[in-house]
Amino acid sequence: MTEGASMTAVLSEGLDGPPGATENVVGDRTLVAVQAVNISRLSTHPVPTVPGTLIVVAGQGPKDSNGAGKSSFIAAITALLGDEQWRFASGARAVAELLFNAELAAQGESRWASADHGYIAGVFAEPDLLDDAVTVWLRVNVDAPHLEIRWRRGVHLAAAPSEAERVALADRRWAELPRSAGRRDLVAKDLGRVLYGGRVRCVSFLSTSVRSKVATNLLSQPLNEIPPERIFGAIAALTGLDRELETERRSRADEHRERAKAAEARERLAEWEAEAAALLTTFDRRDRAREEVAAALRHWRTRQARLLLDATEADAAHTAELARLHAETAELAAAIKAVDREVEQLTGGALDETLAEAARALAELKGRADRIGEDKAVARNRLEELRRRVAALEDRRREADDRDEDAAVKELAEAEARRDEAQQRLGLAKGRLAQAERDLAATEAGEGGAPAQIRALAGAGVAAMGLLDAIDLAPDARERWEIALWPYREAVVVPSTDVPAAVEALRSLPGSMIVPAEGALTGDAVTEGLPAGVECRAALAPFFAALSGDDARGVVVVGGFPEPVTGRVARVQAARAALEAAGDAVEAARGDAADASAEVALAGRRLAGARAAAELESVRETMAELRERLESLATGEAKLGPGLGAAEQTVRRLQARADTRALEVDRLRGRREAHERTRDKAREQAADLADRRAALGVEELRREWGASREAAEEWLLALDADERTWTPDEWWHTAEKHLGEALRRVFPDGAADADMPEEIRFLLRERAEGEGRRTEREQSTFPRLAKALHGHLRQQEDYERHQRRQIEVQVSARRIDMEKASTGAEEAAGAAAAHRTALTAAIRARLQRVSEEFEKLDLAYGGYGATLDFPTPEPPADPEQEWRWKVVPRWRRSEGRRYVPYNRRANTALMDEKAVKLVCAAALAGSGGGRLCLVLDELGRNLGKEHRKEAVALFRRIGETHGITVIGALQDDMEPYAIDACGQYVKLRRSSDTMPYNEPPIVVGHDEHEARVRLLAEHVGVTRPDASP
């Protein structure tokens, strides 16, 4: 056993460059040692391997076997041996994930850096030709290329005392190795061909996440729980069929792409032909549009000729009619002047002036008469109003009772003074009544004498009563004790025990008097210890004792109270008597106030009557003045009568003469207006003719025609008989029809057409949205629009002829391309079908070989025979879908019996045994007879405890019998069973997560080839002189 083996490099002399052969460098050599540098957290110590036996890899991590790097170790071996599951053809990018990552180590990012490259080195040798050993180095890079290959004859490993020195030495060793391809290194895609000649040297089941795609592990669960599709997937991975199936899938994808290309070519051809047909249709429309534009221009030209001739003829007729109208207008002007002279003679100014003067005099007289009448009406109305006022004043004067105004004023003042005194007495009586009501309420509530103090004590929870309410005096004792008690009428009685609390409660009422009583205030009568004739409802003996000893000579209290002042009953009765007396006083004062108010009202009426008598004298004087004014106005109105009648007669006579003259003048003016109307009508006709001549626009039409009138006649004479009868409007409508048809053919989408020139779009917008009537807008824009459209079509004509020729040329070329694409699709389909047929035969042959090897192994190791059923499935139509095969293992359970499917119920030991044999059979079938290495992760994880050792031993026997190197990673629970059944034992160790690398591995094994052991052993322990053997 070599514990903590730290192998040194064997610097065997060999060739400086790579072997001369560029393929199959390793040949039949087998792997005898492996070294990993910066691969995961594996130790950089070389690990020897024994070929052709079972090598188990155990682990000891910080807690259990996990974390020791078992999966990374066996994954590095699969990459070194060219396991195709790494996808070398695609660059093997997943291998870079094996590099040391500081994030996975505790505190790693702060203490170490992640590796950007690392190395996997392997020594390959044959048992009998050890001098011909070859060391292969794989450089693993984070960046592309992710895998580089170099090699050299001999043993060339990195050996140094420490991990850091071995890492540094590895870089130097790599630099010393010759480049494998001249100026560059071979990369991942060359690995299988260059190192192993394209032969399969390794198949694996890796159940962990070291690779992105994990094949089904037939040993990871009971065989009868794995569906047939996954069993085929596992066998395909072990035999290399998965690569063939991937190739088949790619061929299907190629076929699909070719078919898609052909379909796309047909679609493009159809689209192009449709586009070409659309272009040709557009060109045809434009050719017809050119014909329509030419017709529109010809019809417009004919319309211009027709308009010019019609306008010339109309202009001559209008000129003759204008001459006649001018002559008639001159005659009417002379007649109007003769009428004006006659009217001037009749309308002299003397009669009008006389009539106006007489009218003014009449108006002045009528104004004076109207003013007199208005003054008389005002005076009568005022007199009537004063009569009504006199009657009212007579009634009010009678209420004065023969008093004058001064006497009435004096009486009113005296009455008001008496009323004010009575109201004051009433207010005082009401105040005394309210006080009596409050006194009665306080006495009845026991608060007489000291209501504020009693309420304050009640609020503080202290029992109290008024002193006078607590004492009853006999009649014969009143004289003596009422005088003595009167100064204490506002005192309160409280129990002696409550005196402190009472004092505290009455602090806000300074001057309050408190009389302590012996015992509680129960209200019962007490006479003990009291003077004669005194009875109390509280024990007040101390108070009376003190009161009896007082020297009263310094104070004199007048006695003789009419009613008792002590005792609650007596005090209540006295308060009620006082309330009744106050009520009687209020009623008496109220009667006196009412009488005084009545006297004030009477005095007021007398004062008003006295003042009405004085006003009555003044009104009567005013009425006398008004009567005199009415008499004066009547006299003036009588004087105006004769003059007003004469003025009216004069005006009527002058007005008659003026009316006769006006009739004559109106007759003459009627004649003049008739002449003016006739003249105006002639002028209007002349103006209308002038406007019509101007509207004809003969000169404008001649400019538009661009030639002489005779040329227009010749143009029209060239027409047929029917066309010569057409009017200008008919020629216009026909031209507009041709132009509209041309526009529709050139621009089907109207003004929204993207190909329409801006000039044409502007003219169409002016036609649709411009000012004036629609016909006028269309006629004004017709020449410009037709010219613009004709120019646009002329510019497109050469381009369209060229496009027609191009379309004819491209039609044949594109049809040839489509035929080529169809031929390519047919050829791809044929090639895919042929490849699929060949692959089907190859898959069946490979599966048949696996079945035969399965049969041999089962018979050789205690079974009764086993086989595989593998029906051929239909290939999928989807190019991305996998071709799913199914494999159903069958075996005999006794001699001579028929084969039973694997998913029939059976004991676990049998299932584990068949799974081991099936895995080995697939590995043998896929090796092709070469040196094979079978790498298994989680070896025996699903095996039962009773037969784990037997199953592991079966792997060893099969491996040693057939020359297969089986490398399996173990969990803790498998280690005791595998240690005695394996051919080599490797244990990886790491005691703490803070360690960047593992500790030196423990390797225990036996190799019957002594020379091979010596080849490696002489360098084991060179850097560890104290290592134990």
C-alpha cells in the first residue's frame, strides 16, 4: 500500500516531438497512471491504475464520502479516454466545468482564485513493452479552445514536494512538450482520431452533474423499473449508438431543410410570378392609360376649337345688340330732361313758404291752448285732494278735547313719566319674586344660609347641613337664642371626623364657617347636653356650651324676629310666605304699569288732534288759492278761441292749393320714372351683354387654341358628321371620362397611392377641395392634370419596356432554380432514407451483438441464458425528435424454459445480476475488441445489502476475463463490500472545506505485471523520503 503517494516525474528519454503517426497514438496501450492539475479540488498526486480489473474509488469528505471529488476524478478519466458523451466534436465545452472553482470552497473567493486552465495527464503502456510508454497531456481551458492535446514517449508527469510547486511544474511540462500539430495544438474534435484511431476506449455512466447530459445508469435503480426506451438509451451510450442516432437526426434535419428549401423556392417562385403578373398587369393598365390620356387630350383640343367658334359667333351678335341699346338710351335721356323742366316750373317756393308760416302759427296757438288745459286739470286734481284732506283733519281735531298743542304735549310728557315709574316698580317686584323662589328652593333642599358651601361639601362626599336648619327653638327660648345664633346663620354642620376633609373642600370659599358635630348626621332629634328649649338634629352640645360662655357685650344683635329663624320647617314656611307676598306685589305693579300705558296712549291721541286743527287752517287757505287759479285759466282759454279758429281756416285753404299742385307734379314725376326705368333696363341689358362678351373670353380661348379661327374651323370640319354636332359640354364630359379612366388605371388607390407624383396629388386635391363649383375646378385643372399624367407615363414607358424584358429572362432562371431545389430535396430524402436503412441495420446488428454478449455472460456466470428484444420503430416525422428505440431484456429462470421479460416480478438479487451482465455486454459490444474502460458513478447504489459483494465481484471477474478495466465510484455503504471484491482500491480524502486541494490519495492494489509496477514505483515517494512502504 502507498498512503499519500506523491509520485515524481519519470523523465524517460524519448522523442522530442510527438510520434510520427498522426492517428492512434496510444494504440493498444492501456492507462496505467493519471494525474490531475487544477481539476476540481483533486490532489495533484499521480494515481497508478491496474488495467483489466475492477478499480473502486471511495471518498472521505468533511462529513461523509460526499465532497471528496470522486465524480470529478472519474469524469477526468473519461475525458482522457475520449468518452464521446463529452461531445468532442462540438468542442467539449463541458470539460471546462471540471476546473477548480474558488466559489465552491469555503472562503475560497477571498483566499484563492478560480483556475483559468488545468491539466489531465495519463500514462499509457503495454505489459511487455514498457519502454514504449506514452504520456498524453490534455490542457483544459476556460476559453476556447476548451481542450488542447500534446504527448511524448515515456513518463512525463509533474512531481514536486508541494501542491503549488506541482501546479507550476505542470505549466513548464506543458511548455516543454512539442506541439501536436506543428504550429498549433490538436483540439477536442481530433482527440478520438489522433489518440485512439477512432476506436471506443471508454464508456461511462456518470450520474452526477459533471456533464450536462447524463445517460441512463442501468445500475442506479432496479432494472425492472427502467422503461425500455431508457434501457435502449443506456445501451446506446455504452455502444456509441447515440452518436449514430444523432447523425441520423441531423440527416433528417438536413432532409427537412432541403424540403423546406424546395418548398420555399416554390413559394418564392409563386410569389415572384404573382409579383411579375402584378407588374405586367400594372404595365398593361398604364399602356391603356396612355391611350386614354391621348383620347382625353384630343377631346379637350376639339372642345377648345368648338368653344372658340361658338364664342366668335356669339360675340358678333352681342356687338350689334349693344349698338341698338346705346341709341335707345340716348333718346330716353332727352325725354327725362324735358320732364324735369316742367316740374321745376310747378314747384316754385312762395306757396310752400306761406303754408309753412300758417302751420307754425296754428301750432303755436294749439300749444298755448293745450298748456292751459293741462294747468286746469292739475289745479282741479289738487283741489279735490285737499277736499279729502279737510274731511280727515276734521275727524282728528275732535279727539283733542279742546286742548291746544302745548297743553297736549305737557300731558303726554307727564303720562310717559308715570308709565316709566310703574314699569320700574314692576321690574323690582319681579326680581324680588325670583329671589323668593330661589330662597324657597334652597331652604327646601336644606341649603338655606350656606348653599354654596353645602354643594361644595356634597361634591367632596362630606355630609353637611345648615346650622339654623339643624336647630329647633321653643317659643320661650327664641328671644335668648335667635339673637345668639344670628351671626352663625351661614355656618354649616359637619361630623367632627370630617372636619379636615370639609376644610380642604371649602378652600375655594374663604370665610366659610364650620360647626363640628359629635357623631354622624343622622337627622334624629338630640336634646342631651343642650340648653332648655333647644332641640337639635345633630349633637351640637359643645357648640352651645361655647356659645353660652361668649361675652356678647361687644356685639349687639337686634332681636324680635316676626317668624322663627331656626328649624327647617319654620324656615320653609317663612320662605313660602315671602314668595306669596312677592307674587302679590308683582300683580299690583303690573296693574299700575297697564294703567300708566293707557294714559300715555290717550295723551298721544289728544296731541294728534291738536296738531290736526292747526293743519286744517293751512289746507283751507291753499284751497282758496286754487279756486282763484282755475278762474284765471278759464278766462285765458276763452280769449284764445277766435284766433285759433281763423288760423285753422287759413291752413286748410293753403293746403288745398298745395295738394292740387302736388297731383300735377306726381304725374310728371311718374312719367320721368317710367323713362328712367326704360333707360335703366336698357343699360342693364347693355351691361349684361358686355359681361357676356367678357365671359366669352374670345381672346383667352384664342390663346388656349393657339391658332387662328380658320384653323379651328378646319379642325371641326375634319370630324365626322355626328361629332360636329357635339356641344362643348359633351366634348368636356368625354375628355373628363377618358382622363378619369387613365387616372384609375395608373393609380388604383387614388390620391393615397404611394407612387403618385406630388404634382398630380396636389392637382387632385385642388379639384376636390378648391374654391368654386366642382365643374369649374375640374375644367381649370384639366390641362395641367392631363399634361402631368402624360409626362409621368412617358417617363415610365422606357422603364416598363425594360422590366418586361427582365421578367421574361428571370422567369426561366427562377424555374431552373426551383427545379434544382426540388432535385436537392429528393436527393436529400433519398440519402436520408438510405442512411436510415443502413443505420437501422447497424443498430439491429449492434443490439444483436449486445444480445449475444448478454447470452454469453449470463451462461458463463450462473445463468440459463438471456437475450434482447428490439422491434424496429418508425422514424419520427419531426426532425428535432429523437428516434426512440425500445429494448426489452429477457432471460430464462431455469434450464429449458422460455425467456421471461425483465419487468416480470423477481427477486432483487436476480435483477442486480442481470443489470451488471447487461452493462458489461453493452460495453463489450461497443469496444470492438479493443482495450475498453467502463466507468461507473455511484457503483452499486441500488444493490441490496445481501448481494452487493457478489455483484461487485461479478464486475471484477467479467473485467479480468474480457480485459475490461472497470472503474466505479462508491458511497460509504458500499465500501465494506467492494474493498475485498475489487482489484484496486483508491480513496480520495479531504478533511475540511477550507482546504483548496484534497489530501494525498490512498491507493491499494495488485498488478501481476511486475515490470509495469516498477516503471511507476521507482518514482513514487521520490519527494517523500519518510514515506512508509
